[in-house]
Amino acid sequence: MKFKDFWKRASHVNSSEPTSLDEMQPLSPSLMANIQKIKDDLGNSTDIIIREIRFGRDNERVMGIMYTDGLVDRNVITDFTMKAVTLDSRFIREEQRQHDAYHDIFHTLKEYALSIGDHGEIDNFAALYNALLSGEAIILIDGYERGFTASTQGWKDRGVTEPQAESVIRGPREAFSETLRTNTALIRRKIKDPNLWLETRQIGRVTKTDVAVMYVKGIVNEKVVEEVRARLDRIDIDGILESGYVEEFIQDSTLSPFPTVYNTERPDVIAAELLEGKVAILVDGTPFVLVVPALFVSFLHAAEDYYHRADVSSLVRILRYIGFLIALFGPSMYVAITTFHQEMLPTQLLISLAAQREGVPFPAFIEAVMMEVAFEILREAGLRMPRTIGPAVSIVGTLVIGQAAVAAGIISAAMVIVVSTTAIASFVFPAYSLANSIRMLRFPFIILAATFGVFGIIVGIIALVLHMCSLRSFGIPYMSPFAPLILKDQKDAIFRLPQWMMFSRPRLINQNNVRRGHIQPTQKPKSRV
């Protein structure tokens, strides 16, 4: 009993909650006291610039202008803040000086001198630190227990570049950046509707990362929006550095290998998802935007599917589904057939495989595991190496090591073909998160195939289907529109019908504004001959 009490006491002492400053303390009327507290709380950081300026008729007033170097635009600081305060306040009309506006210097500077567009008031250190470390300029006046902020953000960002992970042949070539306001502007360019609403909150006790929720009012299901707000508000952690942090906190199923939150770096994909009634979650500092609810079919759809003709897009989608089956069941089917069900193979093929495996010392199961592990190592090495070396490592690993293993009699040539085909098939998925799920599930199916043959694979498929049908993403069935079966939504599942036939939104996602419009096909003109 004493040990338990000691452990609880030690756990309480070593808790991960940081010792926070007394940030809710109100501002002091003394400018020097406020400046000294800011310096002490921020550790006299050299990137915090603080300037004291005298102004007024006889320079009897003192104000402090402070900002974080590197997070602000210095031209804005110089032109719109310092010049406005030092010059414009002296030339306020004489009739304004004679009234209370002159005696209330705070009101005079805010209404007449400060010409910057976006500014607000602060009265405590919590708001001051939040604005100061977010790239805003702080203006405090001696004798006042409040100050105001000026929007002067101007840090360097990567800008709008071409997508790296979701490239297309036909379609927009712009991708999100690491700046939240740039990302929201890219979506605004796509959807110029006043019903496109944006809510921003800060998550993270230390990082105070801006997280924005975007949706189209009137199309989105309000219950989904409320659930998104509730899950985001429940997040209590010291830092959010990427959208993956938020994804793990808000996902429905933690132990499932399948992702239940979709992510993309393309603004056109986010615009299309918003028009279907989904909710986008943008995190400052990352180019990947989250989308909820997420369906399984969404991970097999690409942005380019809607930029080509319907027949071409449908053919490509069918190839993706075939690639999904090959990537998941290719090695396991080979192991099951060569180990337990040789009678399923034609005689000539069986003789050829037997001749290849004559000198191989390992069973098919060990072969498959060795080759899959080697391929995963090579793929990770190619991803983590510099771009100038990564492709060379992949080529050397694939050709030299594979050929040497076959020549040495460690691996059969048929196994190299199977694993290579599986690897190529795993690259056809537009969403990298789904490819990671297939990588994990491939090994259990190989074990089932080596243990029970095709019967083990069938049992694994039944368990997998049951698991996928039990998943939900923010209340929406994960396998919709297959389970439950919705015939009207099959127009954009495996096949993609022409745009003039896709006149309704998904039924389970959107229940308020289902119809997208009244679209009619182009009428064939009558012959004039």
C-alpha cells in the first residue's frame, strides 16, 4: 500500500505538464514594468525586438513597439507602424486635439494614426505572447493597462509549388504549402462562395498551433461538424507539429490498419471533397490537409479521374482495384499454391517451377518473407536517401541483389517475379496511407497461406471484410457505398460515369443538399447535309 502511494506521488511530481508562466496576468499601466516582464518571461531572447518611441506635442508620451524578428515583414513595421505612430499622431487635426480624443491617446492612435488594416486590443500577457510569437507587432502605451496588435506577418515560406506525392498529367499543378493562410487562400480560389466557412482554434499547450476547420454551410452535415469540433477540443498535448498528430487523435479506430482519415496536398481534391459535404482540417506548418469522413473508395480515387473522359477514368480505376488485389494477395497465393495446391497449376508450369526450386534450400514461405523484407528495406532506403542517390540505391538493390540471389540459388526466379509484380502493384494507389496498410497486411496473409493454404487465405479475407465493414469514419460506414449497398452512389465507386450523370452527392455523407444541379447531356446536332 505504501509503495502504491509512493508511486502515485512520484507520478504526480514527474507529470508531463509544463510549468507555465503567469500568462493570464493583466498588463501593468507602467510600460517599463511590462517590458521588463516580457524580457524576463521570454529569457531576453535576441529575436524579440523592443523599441521605445516618444511621441506627442512635446514628446511627453512613451510607447513600446515589439515584434519577433523573422516572423514579421519589416517594411510593414516601418511604413505602417512606426511612421504612422511617430508622424501621423503629430498632425491630427486641431479640432480633434481639443476634444477627448486627444486626451485619450490610446483611442487616438488606434483610430487615426495606425493605418494598418488588421489590428486588435490586448489586456493580458496571454494574448500578448500569443500575438507576439505569431508574427504580430505589439504596441503598448505608458499609462494604459491595454495595448493593441497589428497584423504584420511576413515570414518566408516555400510558396505554391507542384505536388510531390500526387502528381498528375492533366490537372492543376499547385500544392499546399506550410503556411495556413496560403492554404486557405488556395481553397478560396476554388470555391468562391460565402457559405464556405472557416473556423480556427489553437491546439498545443506549448506550440499553440493554428488548426482550421473548413466546410461548406448548407452542404455539410452539421452533426459531422459538431463531432469534428468535439474531437479537436478534446486534444490536450504540448505540441502539434504536423497533421499526423491530429489524425491520430481524431481517428475512429486506433488499432485498424486502414486509415479512417484522408489526407492530401492538392487544393482541387480538397475543393471536390468539400463540395461532397465533407470537412477539411488544415494544420499550420504542414502541406497535408485532412478530410473527414473518409471512405475506402476515396483512397483509390485520384484527382485525375475527373479530368479525363469517363471511359478512360473507369479503366484506370479498374486497374487500381486489380493492383490492390495483387499487392495484397500476390505472395500469399504463390506460397499457398506451391506449398499445398500444386494440382491447381498446369503441368508444364509446375515442372518449370519445380526445376527452379530444385536447388533452393528454403521453403516458399521463407523465400517470400526474405524477399518482402528485403524489398521493404530497399524501399525505405530509397526514400530516406538523398534524391541524387535514392534511385541508384533502388536500381542496384533490385537488379544486382535480386540477380545475385537467383544465381546463388538462395531465391527462385519465380519468387523474384512475384515480389516484383507485387511491389509494382503497390505503387498504383493514389494515397500513400493505403499502400502502408497493404504493406502491413501482406505478411499475415503470407503466414495464413503457409499454414492453411488457400483455405487460410479465404478465412483471412472473410475476417478482413468483416473488419472493414465494421469501421466507421465520423459515423459514416467505411465501406460505403458497397456496405451498405447504395445503388445511386455506384456512379462514382468502381466506375466513373460521365459528369452529366453525377448529379447527386453521396447519400450517407450529405443529407441536406443532395442534388448538385440540373445537368443535361449535350444534344447531338442535327445533320445539315
